Amino acid sequence: MDFERAFGLVASFLEQQGFPVAVVGALALHAHGITRATVDLDLVTAIEAQDALVAFLESQGYETLHRSPGYSNHLHTEPELGRLDLVYLDSGTARRLFAGCTPRLELGARTAQVPRAEHLIAMKVQAVKNDPTRELRDLADVQSLLQIPGLDETEVRGYFERAGMTDRYDALRRSL
């Protein structure tokens, strides 16, 4: 997959429409110094962008594989444009997440915004809560993120508490 090309396509569209975009998933982990293999591009934007973005992606040859209010994924027949997984945030959550993003990931001529490690953890905790089959993979990523110096432990613990997963947080902390 050509991450630079796929990101450029989506980011250009979202910017023209006035919507923010940030890289999440394995590439965001990479921007925080954590290496994990990936074959797709994970992005986050505002929920208000979903209808226009899905229509745009389909006009560009992407097939929509799944769509729900907070998520969609798309696959292009050209391997270079590959698979896109998109997370859509409500306005309050989007405001908080994008306020903490920093330009951290060089993708060709563009520098992609990347959320704070705490926000990546929040997204992974929510993913595990919504789909327990993701627990091993996503909590392994969380374990790596927990080792980032300066991480706000109180904020992170709060995400686990709100998800009813304090036991998993405590186990991860003990494992470090």
C-alpha cells in the first residue's frame, strides 16, 4: 500500500471540506516510536464528514466494506490505494482529540497530524469494549503506549474505568 498516496487523497478531500484528519492505528504508533506491521491506513475525522467522505471514496473506486455511525472501512482494487479504516468522532470528542494532535508523521510532502498517546489508548480501549476479539492485539499496543515518558496515567486510567476495564489496566501496569 502506498500510504503517502492514500493519505494525500483523503486528507486533500477532508481539508477542502473543512474537516480535520489525523492518522491513528499502526502508523500513529510508529509516530510515537512503536513499530508494528500494518497493511491498511487508519484515519480519524469528524462524524459530520462521513456522508461526503464515503461518497467521495466510492467515486474514487473504493468499495465500502462496512459502515456504521462511528466507523467505515473501504477497499480499493488498486493495491497501492489499499484499505482505509475510518473512525468518526462526535463534535465534543473530535474537539478534544484534534486539540491535542501534533504534526508528527511525514507522508511524502504532507505531515500528518497524530493524536496524543493518551487518546490513542482511549480509542483502543473503546475498540476492545466494543469488540472483545480485539483485546490481545489492542491491549498489546496499549502496553507499548503506556511506556511513553510523560504519559498522563490518571487520564489513561480514567478511560479504562469508564469502559469498565480497570482490571485490564491494573494487569497492564503490573506487567510493566
